[in-house]
Amino acid sequence: MSSQLARSEESAVPGGSRVAAGAGLGVFAAVIGYLLTYLLISGEVRETISESVAEWKAVAWYFYNAHMVDIQSSGSFGPFGGTGTVNFITESSSSTAGVLYILPPLALLAVGAFLALRWNATDLGEAIIAGTPVTIGYGLVMGVGAIVTESSAEWSTFGIEGSSSTAPVLVPAVLLGGIIYPLVFSNAGAVIATAINGR
């Protein structure tokens, strides 16, 4: 009787509130992933990244790399210029750098599982409904972050103008990091939690 009452109370929660909660936890998952990245890699960032780049931006580049999103670097000097991509994790000498790849999935799995348990999901459909809204908040952070973490500089040497710019590649940052990652892992967490809770 008490489980039926709890189930009834959960179903009375408006859908908009569930979406807002999922989106909010998506933001939370992204922030936690970034902060853990900072704790693990900030030492290397201070040693290897140019002092002209803000440390928080450089850490964010590792965070995007952890989502399989490359960082694009472009530069020009007079008539010459070029563009390339880099993955700071694969080029890192830190023994903990590889751990960064598992941080986003773990954060998203945990958030998805929490939501499924919070809304008392009992089947696959309810699990997906619980986990999917995480994408809204996570995608927003990844999209905005790809823009605000750009680092650029301009200079002049002997009258010749030069410039450089480094930032996450925007389309993969949004599609891969902001949509596919949370869709896959938050829903996986919700499904796993629902299956375990149903036993």
C-alpha cells in the first residue's frame, strides 16, 4: 500500500518539473566533471600551457578532449597561416590523464541513475523519460563552454601582424559532447538503476 502511495505521489509531479530537474542535474554533471578534471590535471596545465592562456580555459580543453572533442588551434603571421587540432590528453605525460576519459561517463551515469530512482522508474520507457532531460543542461554547458573557452591573441613584430586562436571544435563539442554523451550515458544510468530497483 505504501509503495502504491509513493508511486502515486511521484506520478503527480508535473512533467515540466521533471524536465527542469533533469536539465539542472545535466548542468551539475558537467560542472562536477570539469571540477574533477581541474583537480587531476591543473598541475600539468600550469607546467605546459602558455602563461598567456587562462588556466581555467586550458583545463576545459582537457575536459572537451575527455569527450573525444579535439581542440582546434589556428595561427597566422603576415601572409602565412595554418590550422590544426590537438588532443591534450593523448599528448599528456601525466599518469592520471587517461582517467579523464571516464569522468564524463561516470558523472552522467550517476545522474541518470539518481533521476530514475528519484522518479521511481519501473520500466525502460520511464527510465528514458527520466534520463533524457539531462541532455538539455549538459548540452547547454558544452555549447556555451566551447565558445567562452576560446583563447586568442594578436601581436605585431617588425610591422608584421600575427594572431592565434585555440578553442574546442564547436560542432563536435555540441553534437558529441553536448548531445550524444548525455543521451547515451545518462539514459544508461537510468536504465541500469531501473533494472536493479525492479528486482
